[in-house]
Amino acid sequence: MTKSEFRNLLQSLADAWSRREYASAAEAFAEDVRYGDPTRYSFQGRDELRAFFENDEGYDQRTVWHTVVFDEEQQIGAVEYTYEGTYRYHGTVLIKIVDGKISRWREYQHIDPREWEEFTAATAF
């Protein structure tokens, strides 16, 4: 996968979440995906992940990708994002791509009502 293809994958994922098309969103992930936040939750496999996506409590979903870095040789990306659903989260995710699908997703995020620019003001790039 190229950096451009990685960005396209991320945008397709964000678009599917915003339309609440969780089956489509889940298709971006490998069958045996491992997805989680090391301190809060973990999901194994696409079916379990889709169920997590579907449990959206009826809130609209929105994801904005900020900083996107992708190492084509290792097929690993690092992305800063803002996700809005039940809460507004600002976070970072490490993503491993295998055969064009997301195989690993490790995120670290914080609930914070501020806009991204205010949230990151002290360390803005």
C-alpha cells in the first residue's frame, strides 16, 4: 500500500462511519484484526469489531484525520484524529496493514470538548 492509498483507506473508513455503514467500515479490517486501546478495551476479529461499531448509542459519527504518517516499507501508519460520537475524542492510532487491510489498530485517546487546534495548541506542529 502506498501513502496515498493509506490516506484513501482512512477517508473511506471515516466516510463509512459518518454514514453509519458499519458493515462497509468493518470491511477495511482483516478477518483476524486486533483492535484496541491497551488500557480500556480490545476486540479480536472483524465480527467483534463490527458489533463495537454498531453500538453507537444513536449518535452521529464524525472522524477527522489530522497528522498522517505512513511507512510504506513496514506498512505501518501513525495518525492523529478527532472522533465525535458519544463524546469528542482526540487521539493517536498506530495501524498495521497486511494485504491491503487493517490488521492491527492500537489507539490512545482522550475525551475533550475542545476543538483540535485548542487541544493541541501547546504542541502544535
